Amino acid sequence: MTRGGIAPRILQSWWAPRDVVRGLSAMPERAKLVVLMAAMLIFLIAQAPQHARNAHLDPSVPFDARMAGSLLAVMFVMPLLAYAVAGLVAFLSRALPRRLTPEDSRLALFWALLAVAPAMLLTGLVAGLIGPGAALIVAQTVTGLGFLWIWGANIAALARKA
């Protein structure tokens, strides 16, 4: 298990996500909420470069309005969706031989979101500085596949025999 804080665990989640999430399995519910909200805050910050670029290219919608819309979506709507998705995954796992408790489902999803947050920052920078193109597609693909890899490994590590 990785010791020393959040940053080393986030980095290790990219090559050994099962070890990391098993070490976090005793995390209290309030800490899981903090993990989710930290991920959402980083996701919000990651969108700023692209919003600045878009506001410069199309000044009809100012940067402040774009960020306000993102703030509402990322900090208020996305956490509700994350809880709903985690609940749905826990419910659907009841049909499988290895089940996931709602608490473990939340940890698996919330930690995957936080672990992929640095890649989201990179994707946001590419979107803001380079714009649409091959580089953005590569960054988005790496981020998306990284999220699916980490989330899937987290689910596999936390699922228990029924």
C-alpha cells in the first residue's frame, strides 16, 4: 500500500488501482464525500482554459457566464449523478456472484474520479491552449480509458462473494 498522502495514492491508482482502493476501504462516508467534491473542484478548474478560449473566440457568452454554468453543473448536478450511478452499480451487482455494497460502490466511483483528475487538468489545458484536433482527442481518450480502467479495477477489488 502507498503511504504518504493523497498525491502518491492518486499516482499509484494509474498502475495498481486495486491495491490503492483496498487500502482505502475503511474510509468513512464523510471522507468519501470530500473525495468526490475534491474531484469535482479539480474538474471545474480543468474546464477554465477551454471556457477562456471559447469566450475569446465567441464573446457573446462571457467567460464568467460560462464558468457559472460549469459551477452549477460540476459542483451541484454531477455529485448527485455520481451518487445515483454508484447506487445503480451496487443495485445491479446484486445479480452477480460478487456483490458490491453501496458504500464500496461509492468509494470505487469517487476514488476513480479523483484519480483521473490530473488527466482532466491535462485535457483542459490541451482544449484551452491547442483546441480541437488530434491532441485533444488523444488526451480525452487517455482520460476516459484511464477512468474506466481505474473504476473497473476498483469495483473488482471491492466486490465480495455473495
